[in-house]
Amino acid sequence: MPMILVKKNPRGKVIRELSSEEETAVKTVCGLKRPATMAQHNLANALLREMREYDAWLQCDCIPGDSPAMNFAALKNNTGTLYLSSFNHEHAPECPMYRQLSGNEEETSFGASRHPVSTRINYRNFLPPDDSNSVIRLQARSAYHNGERSSVRKKRPRLGRLLLSLIEDAGLNKLDSLANPRIRTNYRECLDAIRQVTLQQEYIRGRALSEIIHFRPGMSERSQERLMETLENSERHWPARRKHMFFQIFMAQHICRDAVEIHWANGNIQVIRPVRGISINGEAQGGIRPPYWVILAFCRSADGRIICSEGYAHALYQLTCPVPVDSKLERNTLTALLNVASWLKRKPGTPELSLERPLFDTEVYVNGEKKYVLPDFIVTARAPDGKTARVVIETMGYEDSDYCARKSRQHTGMKQIGVLHTDPPKWLDNDHPPFKKHMYGVFMHLRY
């Protein structure tokens, strides 16, 4: 069986088989490190560019069974060169693509990441490198990614970090009052809050983010071409060695790994299919917990067309209260906290509650060791006398025991932020009080 290109999302979907000439070229140039003809070098280079454009993996036939050896095409930022990198496990020792994988211990002794996996975007340095003229290089040292290391959180993609940075700067991850949450009249008001951020922030000196971040997913092909030509204008500054791109942000109810549907008021349905698919936060299948925040990236393809290259989606609480959530259970937790605040409001002398949904890792120290944690919610209680206390809320009612174990390993660090409570309160025990009643008692007797 020849080597094949497969989709990253949906996982394993076959794109095409490599020709015998392509397979020989990639094994010679990227595997054996032997001198290659110009034709072989060009074939291998074109293959890696195709892998990057379609977010494809190269699957080798050297190991039979359900877990074949895989490679992805990476770009070295400081030199702008392409290379193949292995992951999941090594190729067979006799395979020309064989490289010994190196270990990568990411956890502290307390079970959380040694390095942050969800960090804010720097608006001046978030555009991906321009790989349109990149050339191939010999295979670099491979990183070890063991799929069974469930305790280590996956890094959030660049596109997701851009969306969440904008949401955070717009204040859409916070509720100033849980008892009287601001309910926006329509989703346009939410998008306008992000639009104001893009008007105030720059991606290069003198050029606002609003030039490249838009809120019109129905933009025509002609308008897309005009916008790209404006961005490509050589007389205007552009970040050095960065790809020319623009983005569309909107909300959607219907989404999957391959496409997003936009349902317009006139009954028309527009379907956008990013060539590299859509990464949906925390979902293997996609579309199971609408509505979603969605961001799509557009660029010029190798043949000169404007294409939607990739997308990212993140579930939100509801369209008029668009706090990002990671699961339906988190939605239930937030609903319960809103109910608790409503109950407290009726009692004189009780605290006022505000809420933040952290979107990026927080650095904490436990026994002198630095670690990074990401709580689900942080509630600040303000007593009538002005004293405040912070309560960290973690949703733990998941059926996946490995996922719960990973989350629980962060609890020690989260206690450095505030008093920790979980939903359900005794998540390891089936016999636990209702979360709403438990938290009502917590806030009624909170120590400041």
C-alpha cells in the first residue's frame, strides 16, 4: 500500500494516495537525507506545501495495524524552511523515514503543565509565517506526543487564541452582576463589542485590526478579492514575512468539523467549508452544543484563489449572554450560579456576586514550584461592607474518568486563586447535595 495523505479533521479521512515518484522523493529528501535530483526536491517540497494548505498528515505503510506512523509538515519560523516531523510513534526501524523520538515531560510534580497551553495572542505578532516561498529541509528532531497522556492539556490553536483574546478584551467573558446579568438584545451587540476592540488595537503600527478582522461572513467573492488586493498593496506596510490573511467572526448554530452553516433571515443557507476544516473546542465530532463563536481565516491559495483556509469554534452560554463555555455541563454550572445569585438577592445582607470565565492559563506557585492552571469559573463575592472573597468553581460531572483525573490534578494550584468548590460538590461520590443548594450555603457563610 502506498503512503497516503489523510485529514487531521475529520481524523483519518483519506485525501489521496502518493504517486510512486512522490513517495520516492519524500523518502529520499526527508528520510534518508541523500542527495536528490531537482525534480525529487520539487516534488517533496510541493507535497509538504499541500500538507500545510490542507492541514493533512502523511501516513506511512511501514507499520501494519490501526496505529500507523504519521508525519506533519512544520515550518521553522526563524529560517522559513519546511520539514517533516513525526508524532504518535516511530516509523519501523527499516523504514527510510525512521527517526528516534525524544521524550517530552510536560507535567510538574503536582500534575499540571510546566508551560502554559492557553495564552493570549500578541496582536502585533499573531499572523502565521508566509510559507508561499518556503523550501524543504531535512527532517528535524521529532517531538514525542503520546496520545495516552490525558493529564496534559492540549494547546489551543492560534486561531482560537485570537478569538478568545478579542472576547476577553471586549469583556464578553465576564458578568459584572450574576443577580442582574447584562442580557444583550441581540447577537449584533456582542459582535459590536469585539468590533470596538479591533478599531482600537493594531496589528502593525498605524494599521488597525479592523482592516483584517471583519464580521461579514456573507462577503461576496468579489469583495474578498478586493479586500485581499488592498492588503497585498506593496505600498502599504505589512508584518515582515507574514502571510496576507483576513478573518471573519460571527455566531452560528449549525457547525461540524467540515463546514459551518449560516442561516440568513431571508431563509437562505450559506455553507462555508474551510479546506483545513474547523477545530471545535473540546469536541471530537462537532456540532453537539450550539450556539458557537466562530472565526474563519481566509488567504490566497497556491493557484491564486481566495479560500477559507481554516476555522475555529467555541461554544457559548447563549446568544444574548455569550460567555464561552467548554461543555453542556459548564452551561448547567453557570445556570446554577445565576440561580444562586437570584436567591441571594432576596436576602438582605448577602454578598453581590460577579463572575469571570478565565480563557487563558493563570500562573501559580505550589510549594515553590511554578505551574499553570485554567479554572472554569471565578466568582467574586462582595459583602455589604466592601470586603471581597474569590471562589473558584470547577465543573467535574464528566463521565470520562481520565478527563476528570486531569482536571483534578490542577485543583491544588487552583486553591492558590481562591476557595475551590466543584460541581457536583462531592464529584467522586454519587451521593452529593444539589450544587445550587450547596453554593447558596457557601455564599451565605463565606469568610472574607
